[in-house]
Amino acid sequence: MIEAELKARVLDPEGVMQRLEKLVAGVAEVYQDTYYDTDAGDLEQSDRELRVRTVHGPEETRTVLTYKEARVDEASGSKPEHETRVDDADAVHATLRGLGYVTAIAFEKRCRNYHFEARGRRMLATLVRVPEVDGTFLEVETLAKDDDLQAALDDVRSVLSELGIDEGDLTTEQYTDAVRAQRNP
């Protein structure tokens, strides 16, 4: 499946949060993201990602291993995604290091997640703050098959518009790049 996702810088975080809260109650979570790569940076150079994410939520802590293939849509940055929940984060980190991967970057994301249905699709809207990066971001995503990607992105755009996000607010900048830029000015 492809994660059909659009991300925007949010100029009015409180207003967007109020509109989302009218749809469904949000859940605050803190993500601890660790991205792995080879010493030579082979994954990043081929636009792929290997990530271990530990999510600290109000009722549980869970860890997810994610592999993202190269983007299939330049305008949105949408990528095929393969994800699985893991029981032991330490074992996964040790396994990846044992296979020769190194930590490319690790950082924290403070998120408020909203799961809802729109246009016949399961959607996830996430308000994001990365302590090392200025601003608030909104990600809206849904899963799509190859032949449904453009329709899914159109549905995501419609949801963003209803939340007060203009096309000019969209960005394809990755958090990994923004955090690197802050750490290495």
C-alpha cells in the first residue's frame, strides 16, 4: 500500500485543532523516531527509509518498524510503506545495528492524532511539533493502491482545505532534513 500523504505548515494551529476536535477527539502522543542507513547513506541516496518508531501514548507504549520505498509521487512525496508492530524495541535496534545499519538521525515528534473517515476513506490527521524545528505541521494521510493514489491525494487535499489549509501551505520538506539543518547550521 502507498501512504497517500500531504503535509503543510500550519499558520493557525489553534484553529485547525478546533476544527479537528469537532470531527473527533485527538490523542496526544510522543514519537521517538530513529532512522537507520548504511555508513555510505545508501537508503537516503535512493530515497528509501528504515525507521524504528516508539510511540508513547496515554494508554500504551508501542514500537513500529517501518520501511518506506522510494516516492512514487514527487508532488506529494507519497511512498509505498511496509510497517509492522514489534514487541521489543531494544531487540529491533540491536538487530539493525548487527546487520550493519547505523543511526542516521534520531529525534522526537510531539503529535496529536485524529482518526476519522472522510470521502469513504480512513484518514489520519496529525498535528506535529518537532522541538528542534520552528512551527507546527499538519499531516493528513490515507492508504491507497497504485491505481488509486491520485484520487486518494485529491481526497486528502479536500480534507486539508476543509481544515483551513491552502495549497500554498503544503510542503514536502522532511523532518529528518529539517532536524539535520538545525543541528548542522
